Amino acid sequence: MAEAITAGVEIDALYVEPGADLGPVSHLVDTGVDVIEVGKGSLRKVLDLVNPQAMVALARQRPATLAEVVGAARERSRPVLALIGLQDPGNAGTLVRVAEAAGCAGVVLTEGSVDPWNPKVVRASAGALFRVPVVSEVDAAAMLSVAEAAGLGIVATVATEGKLPEATDLAAPSVLLVGAEAHGLPPEVEQRATIRATIPMEGAVESLNAGIAGALLAFEAARQRRGASGESGSWSATPDGPE
């Protein structure tokens, strides 16, 4: 809830159980947000959390449009992360979080993908869903046509026979295609790619989790942008983590 409020998401109502501490959101009461008292234990019955807090907010979605996301990618020279039929909420939420961390212009989920407002997606995104432009239920062919018309490259993640990510041009504005967990990208989508990238792997592993594959590609694009702008393209380990 704190992430949504900080991001400026409009809150319509607060549902609170007895004893809930309104301190962190007390300012919302002064703005006219409805505070609805419910019985103790009521929220557990309607939420999918094992141990929900004693307070939940009803917030308005802030949907973006495909034109807005593609336009931002072109203007800012950033990639769009496109999830093609991705159904696992953990992967989808992780990739929304990745999109923010790697500086993507937005995320597009095509038809057949999980609802981005699925509670598990929201939690896995760790608040990024409130800050990153996300478009859902988009026809894949229509998305590719809009991207091509805007001059964006189309980068497909493929299991074999693609170029190494570091050997491809990911610094230019592009759409990074991540396929469904079980079957990858549909042939008709892959065929429209201008670049095919394959993540090299050792051992007997056949493929990577969609969230990991998408993250590797998005951060490789970020690394290349830093190199193109003259910034350091490497990561150094510190006691507090990469910097």
C-alpha cells in the first residue's frame, strides 16, 4: 500500500479491521478517502494472503496505452519488455520489476498472458507495477506493427541458433520479446524479429525461467546503453552489492 501511495496512485477506499493502525495513511482520511470498518478476520476471508494486514486499500488502476509505451521507447531510446502469452504471475511480476530496474520504457502483455493486476503479480512486482507503464490484452501482431512503424527493432529470445546478447545491438530502442514458459515464442511472432538472441548455457539445462531470460536481456540492453553514453559498462562487487 505504501508503494502505491508514494507513486501517487488514487486510493478510493480503506477497509480496516479493529485495531488497525491508520498512522501511515491517516493523511488519506483528510483527502476524503472512505474508511470502511469491517469485522476482525474479515479480510482474511476475501484476500488470498495467508496472514493479511488489518487494513487494505482499494486503488484505481492507471492503464497505459500501446502508443504511449512505444512512443516513450522511441523518444527515450529505451526498450519495451513484451511478454507473449506469459501466464505465470511470479514471472510476470518479476519482469515488471526488472523493467523498472533496467530502465525499460514499459511492459506489454499480449492476449493470453496473466492479468497484470493479479494479486500475485502485484506482489512479485514489489511496487514497480505502480510506476512502470503496463499495457495488457494486446494483440501480438498489432503490437509488432505499431513497433515497426515507430522504427523499433524486434528482438526475440530463442533457445538456440540466436546471437549472443552481447553481440547484438540492444542499445537502440526495441521490443524485447519473452515467450511463454512452456512453448516460447509463437512462430509467427518470432519470424518478425529483426534480431534473435540466445542466452548461452552450460550443462544439461535446456532452457531458463522466463523471468531470468527476460531479466538477462533487459540488463544487457541497459549495459549497452551505458557503454554508448560513455558510462561504465561493468559491475563491481562491493560489501553492499553491485554498484
